[in-house]
Amino acid sequence: MARGWAAIILIMLGVRIEVTGREHLPSGPAVYAANHGSALDIPILFGCLPVSFRIVYKKSLSAIPFLGWYLFLAGHIAVDRGNAFRAKRTLADAAERVRGGTSLAVFPEGTRSPDARVRLFKRGTFLLAISSGVPIVPVSLVGVKRVVPRGIRTLRPGTVGVRIHAPVATSDRSPDQAEALAEQVRGIVVAGCEAG
């Protein structure tokens, strides 16, 4: 359902997607880590990432009619960023779901970047992947700011690249290596964006 909804939105807005790197998709669960530049990023992932996954989203989206209902009913994971204790517990629950076979797609920057630069990746995503023992798949969303330069009201038709990179293993990492892992994955995502 989400894939169809996202595809219709992208077609209506005149946004074409070119996906590369499908050969890098792991056969089991993974955490997909993408840069976050616009409100279009969620439909882009839903419409074009060729795997079944759930997203980690900020709890305030739950209040939006239809979208919030869908996210809740489809089993996506809401994080209350205003409450550190609850956020930590939510990430622990998410790690348990990943160990059970559910892939996640996340935006480790935590919020949308105001320009085309990829901001620092927060370590929570990487702690989750390490504790789950699943690989992280870096995903570069290339050219989003050319299509949506200053928010959804400035949208213009165009092409966005979705570049899927080779998985980064986490099975040999300890929690104290989460920041180094975050920087490694961010470097891959940045290189992918710059190559486009």
C-alpha cells in the first residue's frame, strides 16, 4: 500500500527516481541509513527502496490524520524525541523487532538538512544496528535539493537518484564504536551524494 501511495505522489509531482545498487541489498534484515533533505524523502524510500521495511519516525507525525493512522497501523516505530528515557526504550524495542526479521529505514541526521549538505549522523541508529547484529546499508538520496530547493512549496519536476551502497557489517562492533560507525556510514552517503 505504501509503495503504491508513494509512487502516485511522485508521479503527480513529476519526480522521477533512478535506483542504482540493487545488487547490494542483503538477503536478511538490515538497517537502511539515508540522508534527509526534504519531505519527499519518505515517499522516495517507500516508492523506490525494493525491500520491505518499517521507518522510525518522530512521534508528532502520529497527530497527522491518515498519515499518522497509517504509520501506527502498519507497525512503523514512533520515537518521542522529547523524552530521552522513552526514546531509548523505543530503540531497544526496535532492535528486538530487527532481530526478529524486520528491516528499518532511518534518517540518522534526525531532522531535515536545510541545504544539500549531509549533517552529522546521530549514534542511536548505529547502536540499534550493533545491538541487533544486522548490517547497515548506506543509501544516498542524490539531487533532492535540486527538486525541492527550499521546501515542498518550491518543488519542481526532476530526477532524484537513490544510490544503494554495499552493506557495512556490525557483527564485529561494540557499542562504544557506534560513533565511528556513524561517521563511516555518513562518509559513504556523502560520497554517493557528491558523485551524483
